[in-house]
Amino acid sequence: MKYLLIFLATTSICYAQAPGISFKYHYPYQDGIPNSRYKERRETVLNSLSPKSALLAFAADVRNRQNDVDYEYRQNSNFWYLSGMPDEGCALLLVPNGVMIDGKSYREVMFVRPRDVSKEAWTGVRMGIEEAESVLGIEKAVDITQLEDILNSVLASRDTLYIPNYPTPSVKKPIGGKLTYMESDTKNTLHEKFPELYIKSPYSQLTKMREIKDSDELRLMKKAIDISAEGHIESMKQAKAGMKEYEIEAIMEYTFKRLGAEDVGYPSIVGSNYNACILHYVSNRKQTQSSDMVLADCGAEYQNYTADITRTFPINGKYTPEQRIIYNIVLEAQDSGIVASRAGNAFKDPHKRAMEVVQKRLMELEIIKKPEEAKWYFNHGTSHYLGLDVHDAGTGTALKPNSVITVEPGVYIPEGSPCNKKWWNIGVRIEDDILITEGDPINLSVRVPRKAEDIERLMESKTMP
């Protein structure tokens, strides 16, 4: 048996499955975005394109983890938004006045890799040509090998091609460090055949569309946020001094998975003590001490939509006087930012309001002497759009109803800062997911306690709030 295992581990031979066996394809997102919604989105894009233009979107590439192991696949957000196609190796072509294929004109064409029945017992069932039409409702699906020929026929009578995303934007050469950019290489290749063709990336209409969430998107986002809220609550309930940061991360992500999330929307940040002062700290290996605060910035991804929630809590269940003071400054700043999250306000208004609070309060504590010094300790923006990406597509213009943004001020005072040592190694961020409406903003993640006393009460009782 020992030698058989060694052989199986080292050989590259793939044995065929029994003849006549094939697996039925099951679309993994039965309660997700309906086909009619994807069709509406494609129609909106088609209607926004000029008669002499076209749009080509690509699926994401598979990312190699090491040797013959790949990372779990995640679809490109623009491609997903227009198609609902979960597989790699695909492309979507939208042509306003159609392209002729087999004597018929089609405005939308999906290029896919055909099913390979001989490999399905090894790698599972992917969506083939037939399924792309029957499951996704795409007008016409063809083999990916036809992409170049069909694209050439389309571009022969077009002046503009929009490519909203590339599977891999750039590749760095291992020797010399020079970057090869897919966009410029693609332009050079196409300009050899079509020197007058204008190639544009990204496509602003798609950005505008993704900024405003439809009812199906909001349904899935609320699910992702609810799952994330449970993860944060469970982590605070089970946290105790002496735990490693990764143990808290494990509780968080176990809860996400248990409640149906496919993945995290971004690497979980769980930083204690001085690690809380590092904005994108993700190693999560330190052992907590009784006096530490833990900053947990974690969000579940559900059907490709992500949440983004941050809470900062005392590992022993009680904030020290200094921790509570800084915590309440950040909470006051967040409250001011949420109030400013109204339709018609500038996108940067929540940050402006939050920063004003931080400036005022840090000066009162003599942590800073001048308002502009607040940027030493509050060194990031307060808001970003949220949706298919944690930093989602958006125009950055006036806030609009049915967009979702984060409000996440923070104060981070690392050791060695030019202030009283009693403030050193205090890092606090509070983040919630805010739905912009025609009226008051709605905090979609309000279920997670925000006030210091509520967090202490949760951690003391170990019961749901």
C-alpha cells in the first residue's frame, strides 16, 4: 500500500472513467440572481453601446497555489454581473446590432470550454455550450476556440471595443522585474489587424450599473451581512485572554461556513494590541494578553457578494479607561459619518464628518496639537462601495439610493507615537455596511453591538443580545 500511494502521488497518469458514464450538471446558485436579471443587465449594456461598438468581458483565470494545486476559483465580478457563469475559460461578447453565426444574427455570444466527459470524475462538471444557453439563457453559446474568428468578423465593421476587465491584468517577469500588461499587449495585437480600432477599459456604464444595487443584489448582500454579523457575535462571545488571533479567526470563519457562506470576501484581519494598528494585518498569529483589544475586520462572501464589518473588543471583556476613551471617539466619528450617508451628499461627506470628530477629540486629549496631525492616527478613508467586491465598483460622485457603502473610521496609535505613552498600541476601527435610501441611511449590520457597554454586556453574558 505504501508504494502504491507513492506511485499515485507522483505519477501524472489520469485513468479514464468507465465508458458511458456522465454526470448531470447542477447550477450551484439556485436561489441566486434569476436569469431574467442577468438578461436585463446585458440589455442595458447593449442599449448603451453605439451601433459601431462592442463589449468583450472575460472570465477570471485560475490562480495556481503551488505545483499542481490551484486556489479555489472565484469568478471575475464584471463577468459574473453580466452572466452568472461560474466557470473559467469563458468570454462574453455583446454586439448591439448583432453578429452572424451559422446564418443567424446574435447580440450576445458566450464563448465556453465544452464539457469533457472523460475528466468529470476528476474535476467535476463544468457548464458546457448546451448548458450556457439552457441554464443561463444566453442567446448563443459557442466553443471558446471560435473567439478570435468571431471577434475578427465583428471588429471588421466596428470602431470601438470595450473590454471591462482582463483575466490577469499584468505579469511580472521573474528576471528583470519588468511588467507585461495584458491591456497594452491586447491593444497591440488587435491594432495590427484593426489600426483604427479604439480599445477602451473599463466601461463606465458598467461601473454606474454596479454602484446601484437591484433588489436581488440587496437580498444576497443582506444574507452575506447577516452571516457576517453572526460570525462577529460568536467570536466576541467565545473570545478569552490567551487565545491566539487565529483561534478567533477560526471561530469567525467557521460560523460563516456553517451558515452557508462559500468563502470570505477578503482575508480576515484579526489583530490584537499593536497589530490592531496595522490596517491590513492578516497573519493573525499572535497570542492575546489580558489587557489587549482585538480588532476583527471580517466579512463573509455569499454567492459572490461580500459583507465588510469591523469590531474592536477587549479580549478580557472590559475596556481599560484609555481604550474606552479612544473607542468612544471612533464610535462618535462613525455616528457622524452614518448621519452624513444620505442620497445627494458627496461621497466623501461621511469621511469629512468623521475626520472632524477625530480632529476635535484628539486635540482635546492633547494627542495632537493641530487638526492636520489627525491623519497620523486616522490614515485611511471612511467609506468605500460594497457589493460583488469588498471595494466595489462605483463612481465616487454624489451618494445614490440603493448603493451600499461602508462607514469605518479608525484611530491607531502605535508605540513610539509623539503622544503620552498611555495611548500607545491602541488601535480601534468600527465598520458597518450602510444602505443609502431616499431618506435615512439603514445600517445593515446593526445586529452586531457597537457601543462599548453593549459589547461588554455580550462578552459577560455569553448570550445573544
